[in-house]
Amino acid sequence: MSNPYATLPLSSNTFKSVKRWGFILCLILSAFFLSVPFLPETIDNDAALPLLIGRFHPLVLHFPIVLILLTSVFLILGIFHALFRHPLVIGSLLFLSCVSSAIAVVAGYLLFATDDYSGDMVLNHLWGGIWTGVGICLSSAVYVLWLEKNSKILSYFFYTALGATTAFLGYTSHLGGSLTHGQDFISEPMTALFPPKGMPEKPLEEVLLYEDLIYTILDSKCINCHNENKTKGDLLMTSHDNLIKAGESGKNAVIPGNSAESELMVRVHLPSSDEDHMPPEGKPGFSAEELKLLTFWIDEGAEKNIKIVELLDHPEVGPEINILLPKIRKTQQRLFLEKEKFEQVYQELLKIAEPLGIEIMPDKDAEQLTFALRMTFPPKPFSTEELLKLEPYFSFFSSVSLASADITDDELFFISKMENLRHLFVQKTGITGTGLPYLHSLSQLETLNISFTPMIDGNALHLLEFPALKKIYFFGTPVKKEVIAALQAYRPDLEIVLEEGPLF
């Protein structure tokens, strides 16, 4: 492979000087990147300037990502037109990539050191950024040598280094997306596009109206509140037989042949402001096609064995079925993957739980597939180290009981990352309340038990900012009655219980 730049009219001393200093800069930056792991892991949180620079990391990191990908694209386009692979173009892109990656790594390090980030994923992301920076600089250095020496071997080294750098870039970007949006941020849509081979999908001729369409609709809208573990209104909807039984109100959810008096349809058609409207506020409602199909199925006798192929040309529901069927297939796929992932995570958590001295089980009171965590008795030591071993699974917890654990306000920072947390029990711990602001981000937190903690009066006022909090246990804390009265006055909707409260 010959040097495509041999005829470049830039052989002046100026160009040689630029190449020489560019090569030196690449080596200096490579040495800088490799020195980052030896820098302090923490910087004083009160150091405002480093923290401010660190907070710019999510912005500046996009520059090296775009520039290095653009370099690869231009090299490919250069096969068709030499202008794209002109040394001034490629060299400029590589130089800007080196500088911007150094800025991104500096900002990333400062964010890591000043903003209480920790855990294996964060460390792997930091290392990925370091090796990406090293790869960019080494690729640039080899590129300069290629221009200088016109060596075929150096051209191979350059393309190999650039390919490896792009791979590191992809890995690091994936970790960054996972830290920001959750571990399934990229893998979830990919799994949906390329489902596992074991994904069940019936031939159209075998698809049943109830089992495959009606049940899937109910599963996605209703069954999370009407199942064996959580039977609201004493109504089970997990099977055809249970669906047509009366609940505690004495009314049948489904009355075969009579959709108008079927409680399911009555509740669905109530005004959204009515407390009996189903699904409840915040849950996805039924589409017009789904309502029409449900009404048709009930009025036709709510039978189990009607096949879809018998209805595709039906003038009343045929169009709705043709619209819904692709959506139903996707919903079935999503539900299948969710349940499969939940079971997989459950098995992983069971292996982790026993050595940590905790119990983990499906949260029967939750309206989604989540877990409850509680300490075993007598409790084992449980602090930051043990808590961080659960970090990859934080989004799966909706109820957490760490009563008598060795935790303080610092650990509340990590607990605040449990985005689906609804109930938190931290009685008999060292929490004084300075870490309560961390929990403001928990938009679903309804119950908080801080009995027998050294809660400070002023810190208790942070509880006014909890958006969804409904009940709090204050028993045995030094918080004055006047402060509790003020809390009650400003948040009359908040139930303040002066009892020890439950452990979980």
C-alpha cells in the first residue's frame, strides 16, 4: 500500500515542523492519559471549580466521538475521491480528536473525583476513556510517521490502531450510556430487533383471540394489579376462569354476552377523573381498537377458542385486528423479554444475597417486575461495600429494608439511584438527615421509616421536598415536636406515624 500523500505539495520546512511537533504532542498526550489512573480518586467536594469543569464532561465527550468517527468515514470516502483523505483533512481531524479527547478525559476524571461516583462500571468507563485517548494519540503519531516514512507497514499499523480505537470508543460510549440511562439503554432495543431464538411466536392460523390478543392486552394494562400476588378488588385476571368470576364488589369483570354491564368495561369508560376509572392514573389506557375488540369479544360470549383467522374479514373487528396484530406481537415479545430478564436477574441476585446477609424476593405489592430487599436476622455487617455489590441491579428494587445496617447519610447517595424505589426502611441506622436531599430524585418513594435514627431537626425539613412521600415513621428520633408539627402543617397529605413501624 503506497503513501497516497507522496505528491502532496507540502514538503516545506514548515510542514515538516508541523509534523514533528504534532508527533511530539501525540506522545505527550499519550503519557498524560496513562498518568490519569495515578491521580487521586477523590477531590474535596467543596472544590467548586473542578466540580464545574467535571459537569461539562457529558457535553465535551461528544467532540472526540464525532471527530474520530468522522476520520474513519473520510478515510473510507477517500477510496472514491482523494480530497477526503487529504493530509490536511485527516491530520486536522486527528489533531482535534487528540485535544478534545484530552479535555473530555480531564472533565471525566474531575467528575469522577468530585461527584461521588464509584463502582465497577464507572471505573471501566474511566479506563475506556483513557484507552480511547491513548488510541487516538497513537493513531495520530503513526499517521505522522506514515507521512514521513512512506512505509506500507506503518499504513497497516495506522488502520489497525484506528480500528482498535473505534472499538474502545464504542465500548466506552456504551458504558457511558448505561451509567446515564441504565444498563439496557442500548441492549434493550437491540434485543427487540433481534429476539432470542426461543421467543415463542405462533403461526397466524393458530393465533387465538383470547389467549393471544385479549390476554396480552390485559397483561399489559391490568394484570400487574390483578394477579396471584396482588389482587385488587379481589379480582384475578390471570386466567379466563378467574376473569369471569365476581370480585369483592359482587360484580363480574366480564359477563359473557353483555359488555355494557361487565365491570371491566364500565370502569374503562368512566371519566379519567373518577377514582374507579381503570387503568388508574399514570398507567397506559386502552386504545380505540383495543376497546372495540374487548367489547366485541365479550358480546360474542367471551369464548376461549375463537381463532383470529376466522375474524380477519369480519366487517366489525377485522380492520382492528389487522391494526392490532403487529402491535400485539411486539407487546408479547416485550412481555416475554421482561419476564425472562426478571427471572435471570432473580437467579443472579439469589447468588449475591446470602454472602451479604440479605434476603431478596419478588415484591408482591409492586405493580411491575421488581424486588424487595431486607436484612437477615441477626444482621450481618452491611455498609457501602455491600451496597455497591448490588449497584448493577439498583433499578430492580422497589422496596428496601436496611434496618440496623451500618449505613449513614453517605449511603443515601447510592440508594437514590434506585429509580423505582417505593418503600425505604432505614430505622436504627446512623442517618442524621444530611443525605436526605439525595432522595429527592426518587419520584415514586411513598414510605420512609427513619425511627431510632439520630435525625437532626433542620435536616428533617428536607422531607417537605419529597414529591410522592405518603407515610413516614419518626419514632425514637430526637426531632422536636414543633418540627414534626411544622412538617404536618406544610404537608397535610403526609401521614406522620410516631411509632416504630414495620421492618419491611
